[in-house]
Amino acid sequence: MTVQVGDLVARTSYHCDLPFRVVAIHEETKSAELNGHDLRLYADAPLDDLVLVTKDEREEYEKMTSSKEAESYKLFRQDYKQMKLKRGYTATNGYREGASYFEMPGRVLHIDGDPYYLKKCLTFYEKLRVPVIGKFMRESEMPDLVPKLVSQIRPDILVLTGHDAFMKNKGTANEIKAYRNSGYFIRTVKEVRYHWPSLDQMIIFSGACQSHFEYLIRAGSNFASSPDRVNIHALDPVYLAARISFTSFMESVNVWEVLRNTLTGAGGLGGVESRGMLRTGLPYPSE
């Protein structure tokens, strides 16, 4: 068996628990770099530890994942309808006024360290009707490039994500050196917050699988991963950003309500009380 870049594989030493995409092969060390297929996890493994995922195994895994995504989307749409009814009631003075109104949801800048995930996330933003600009950027480039991009685009919500991993052989859970990319996310958040210090002016989500949640929050993130150092789903940042985008700026975002509809839940994501970013206006111009 020859493993190639782009193949879908599993690790026998972990009982083939998760599928990974091969992103690089190092012949000199007979090892490969891996990114989670649906989880924002980075890993490396010896080539002889890898087995190719069969077509049937892939279809079964994607069927299970699609079911979870569909349920999360269904719950989000239910919440969205409830929020929209509430906003309509408020905008029309308890339905006593006949004026029509319009809505301006919060704009998202989504920076992703994985082009495959970025494409998937942008598809779901579109499905959820969230205004978004997406950019692929390696995690190591984010501290230098993101602040300038933010100053140009001026988003309401900034998502910083990609891949991460806690590596026990590099240090303890409280040492940044033990994390693959948490340090880059932390530096980026600090750089952005230097120019936009208010937690209400710009909502920031940062992190990926097993990221250092506490340091990301201290750096200035409103929401981050991963409190329990667990893996998060590729689409978790999308659902979180969408909920904030469609919550009125007059209301606080209930952290539990945001997290309960994500695919990972409170073990993988957390945050601090924050304001929504949607604004309602009226009247809506007639044609």
C-alpha cells in the first residue's frame, strides 16, 4: 500500500477511530502530516501506522456526520425563526404598526488555515444566509496578516480557525509550547485587540481542536476552543458566528444557547457574555 497526499487514512495505533486527510509526506522520516477529515485536528504518524479508508467506510462515516450536521442546522433554523418573530414584534410595536422593516446581520470575516474546510464553511454560511468574507491563511501567518485585513474589511465578527493539537510529549496542558497552533491564534487575537479592544465592537472566535481555551479568552476572544481540550467539528465556528450575526445588538448572546446547537457542545467551545450584531431598521423602501 502506498499512501499519497490527499488520501483518506486512519491510524491503526488509535484503532482507526478517525479519518484523516494526508497533507504532507516526509520520506526521510517515513512519516505523514494529517488533518482531520471533519475535525479541526492536526496529527502526524509513521507511514506504517496508516491504512487507507475504504469507500464503504468513508460513505458510512460521512452518512453519520451528515446526520449530525443536518440536526444542528435544523435546530439553528428553529432558533432563527423564533428570533425573527421576536424582532418583528419589536420593530412593529407589537404588530400595531404597519411599517415594514429590514435587517442588517453582522458581517463575518472567516480566516481559515485549511482551504478544504474554508470552502465547506463558506457553503454553510451561504446556506444560513450570513454575510461573510472568507480567506485561507496558514496559522503561522495570521499574527502578521490578519490585523491589516481586519482594518480593510471592518467585520463585526472575526473567526480565526484552522488546525491545532495538544502534544503531550512537548509539555503540560498549561504550556503554549505543547500546542501546535494555539500560540499563533493567541498572538493574532492580541494584535487585533490592540486596535479594537472592546469585546462588543468586534466579536472574536478563535481556536481549533484541543486549543488552549483559557489563554485565548484572556487574549481577548469572546468565544474560543477547547475547554476540555477535545476535538471540534469543522463547522462549529460557522454555527457560532451565525448565531451572533442574527442576534440583535440590543440583546446579550446567551452562551449556553449558542453552544447547544453546535456539533461539539460546551466541552469543545466556550465563551463570555457578548452582544449580538444584528441591527433592525425601518421603513423598508417600497419598489
